[in-house]
Amino acid sequence: MKSAKNKRTKPGFTKADLAAVSDNPEWTKEDFAKAKTFSGTFPDLAKTIRRRGPQKTPTKQPVSLRLSPDVIEHYKAKGPGWQSQIDDDLRKIANRAKKRKAS
């Protein structure tokens, strides 16, 4: 039987785990109310952080797409940028279909 010290109080954490971080208690509503943003606390530093600029046209639209596991495995095996490769391949197919329809 586990000792009371190691009894799990939350999934994945024992009382000993929680005691080890007890100097960092959960925030209360008052703590959240007093909290300041990073830019409010460090305005000069916040100004030096680079932000991503406006997206170049044409912008891509986020979509949710369900693909077969073998298709995902094939593209992931190609390495970084596999989502862009899917986009490129679909664009080529769409352009070919558009050309066939026009002729």
C-alpha cells in the first residue's frame, strides 16, 4: 500500500510532488486581478521584441482537413514543410483541372 505521502491527489501528481512546489501556490482571483501584461510591466523590452509583419498576399486560409494516415505519413517523411507540400500538390491538381475545363 502506498504511504499517505505519495498518495495521488490529482492525476499524475502525488502529495510529495505538490509539496515540492508549494512555494508556488495556485493563483487566486485577486492574483489574476492584480496581474499586469508583459508590455505593461516591461514596456521598453516589449518594444524591442520583433513582431511578425502583415502576411504577404495571397494569404492562406486555415482549414480542418481529415487525411488518411498513409497520406500524412508520406508527406511527413519528406521532412519540414510537409503541409506546404500538400498545398503545392493540391494547387497543381486544381490548376490542371482548371486548364482542362477551359479547353
